[in-house]
Amino acid sequence: MTATPPTPGQTVGPFFHDALPWPGDAALVPPGRADAVRLHGVVRDGAGDPVPDALVELWQVGPDGRVVQQPGSLHRDGHTFTGFGRCATDRAGSYSFTTLLPGPHADGAAPFVTLTVFARGLLHRLLTRAYLPEGRGGTVDALASDPLLSALDDAGRATLVCDVDGDALRRDLVLQGPGETVWLTYPRLPHGG
Amino acid sequence: MTATTPAEPTQAQPTQAQPTQAQPTQAQPTQAQISAEIEAEEQAYAARPAGTPAETATRRGWGAYRSSVLRVPRNDPHHVDPEGAELWAPCFGQRDVDPLEADLTIQGRGEPLGERIVVTGRVLDGDGRPVRGQLVEVWQANASGRYVHQRDQHPAPLDPHFTGTGRCLTDQDGTYRFTTVKPGPYPWRNHRNAWRPAHVHFSFFGTDFTQRLVTQMYFPGDPLMGLDPIATAVVDPAARARMVATYDHDLTQPEWATGYRWDVVLTGAHRTPREDDLAAAFGEEA
């Protein structure tokens, strides 16, 4: 088990915009590419108000379901898919990534991207997943047999599976209150994630 | 850390000395009230039943930090096993980071004002393994306690020679190293007369994505730390001390800069990293 206790997290605060975003951070692939997909949504607080100073990160496998270990996220060359992106929310609390649909990472697995959310007021980052919906990379069987989704009630499951929004996918992130996103913790993390 | 909106116009005439300082309102608690809230939590923690394990993490819900009230989830996080990409972290390499980005004192045409410092340490995972070739990002206020950020309303001077942002990759030993200036403390709007202790924001990646960490490094002996609703959200004294750098005279460079050491421990990895994980990050060296 853990030999050394971890360094605690602290809030990202309101002043990260000159440091963490970079040009092209949210475009994992060029938007004009034929297989590019937009994944977007709004980050909301417990009053239902948009959160204009959040930072969302996306990390995913490639369309072949394999983990990507390619450098170059911070200086995208237009060809290399790195699987990692970052997007600060705008004044309306919106984030928007342009990416490729992840494939199943194992036989019969339901494809998803992992998202992490940082914001002023969050003392530590939040983690969640955005699953591909049926017909857009997800299948009825894979979604039904997913270990996480099958452990949730319908309301919780609905917060994790993307909605189809025309050609795009939409996943709102509700920090608190009605419709609160199911936030995740993993083994080996301190209580509270 | 001020509110996200610019200062509200106040009915009282602002003084010349504090042109953008909001006047206190009845709704704004005092430092004494905030300190009482913090002390109550600290005393409850100190009086916890024998055998209760020490807390290692920051509290999620922390009422003294007013911005957290509407933003912290009400439900406990759901336990899940990591899968797929979650067992790995994004890969960064020489293409991503220019080595010069680790020196925050050379980004302008001249030297930034303030006390030049070196901050270095190792990034380890929860099993003591160095996290190699991984991205470390920093941002901070200048020596006067002012961020370049357009939403920073603090009437302290900007420094044309200091942006307060930097990046580096850890080396084969997990070591990061930055040259910068010591940031100043600054006021914020959490409560009346609220001041953040001097700090540098840090962002870390591990070898799997669940280890993702954003935190703040504080300086030893800062009298503001115990008054601060953000630092004190780490209630356990030993855990709070892990956010504080150590002055290290062996790092201090003659006629140049004082030195601080701050080692960082991430949570445990779910996958034992292999040597060839480094191939992409270090190219031919791995």
C-alpha cells in the first residue's frame, strides 16, 4: 500500500488562464477533419448557474481503443493524435473539444473519455467519464454491461452518457445539486477522491 | 483569488490609497469569524476518536472557503476501478516544452523585481517511484502580489518583466526545477481583510490519470497560512506541512538566488510503470 502519504490538492483558483490553456488545447484534431467529433457541454454550479472559470481536461484512447503515448499535445502538428486536451470554460460556462471517438478499450467495453474538472471553489479536482451513446460508438450491450453504469440508477447513468446533439455529443457537468454529475474515485485515492 | 466579476461599485467613495478595494458590507464576515470556523474544525479533528486514521487529503466541503459552497458536490464520489486510458497518463516530450520555460525570470527584456529563488524537488508516486519525463506547470503572482490575469483587481504594480508562468519536464530522477521570484501575498474577497499566503500554483501528472494533481506550494513560516481558508482546508497538521517548501541553503546560489526544496508525492499508481514508458518522452535516451 501507499508508503508515503500524498501531497494534498489545492484549488486551481481563478488565475490559471495565462498558464494552463494553450493555443489549440481543445482541438485534439483539426475541426475540419472528416472524422472529427465535437464533445461539448456547460459546467454548472449548485444554483444552476454556469461556471465561467472552470478548466476541463479530456483524456481518452484512440479510435482503435488503444492508449495513446504520443507527445505533442502542447504543440499540435495537425496529424498526431495525443488523446489529451484541455479547455477553459467561456463566459457562458461552456467547454468544447474537437476529438475522435474513442474505441472500446477491451472486447465488449463501452467506450468513454475521462474528464477532470478544476475550478475556483473546488479544493481538489473532480473526475468523471463521458460515455459514447448508443449509435455513436456505444452499443446497447456494452453500455448495459459496463461495470460503472450498471451500478448506477437511471438518473446517475444519465449524467455519464453523452447526449446526441446533431453531429456533436453533449455532456453537461453539474458540480452540485439537481442532476449532479456522478463524480468518481478510484482505489488508492484518499477518501473523497 | 478574487471573485470572478470585477469589483462592484461601492456607495462609499473609494479612497485614493485603495482605488478598487470594495468597502466592507454587513454580509462580509470578519477574519475573526472565519478563524473561529477554522479553529472549530481543527479542534474537532484533534479530538477525533482514538484509532481514527489521520486525514491525508484536502477537505472537499469547507465552509470557510466561501466559493466552495455552491461548487462542491453533495454526493460522495462513486468508487470505480480504472480502465483503459485511465491506467496511463498523457505523454509529454521535448516537442511540448522548451527548457527555457523553466526560468520565469528571463521571459521579459529585463530582470523581474523581487527576491530571485530556485524551487526544485522530486515528483514521486505513492510507492516512492520517481515520476519521470512528466509535465510540471506553475503560475504565481509577482513579488508585489499581483497576477498578470485580467481579473486580478489588486492595486499592486504589474511587473513588465514577469508573467509568472512556467513549465518543465521532470528528469530521469523525477526532479523538476524552476527559477522565479518569490511571490507576494495578496488580498481576496472571501471575507473582510482576507489575504492569501504567498504561494506558487503547481500542476502535476503521474503515470496514470487518477494521480492528476493541482495544488499550491507555500513558504516556510508564513504567518498568513493559518488564517487562510484554502490552506487550512487541509486540516491534519502533517498533511498541511506537506504543502510547505523547505529553505535549503545547499540550493542557494552565491550572489544569485535563494533555494527552496519541495518534494511532491502523488497517489499510488494502478499500474507498475515500465522502463519503456519513457521512450516517447525521452526519445533516443530511453
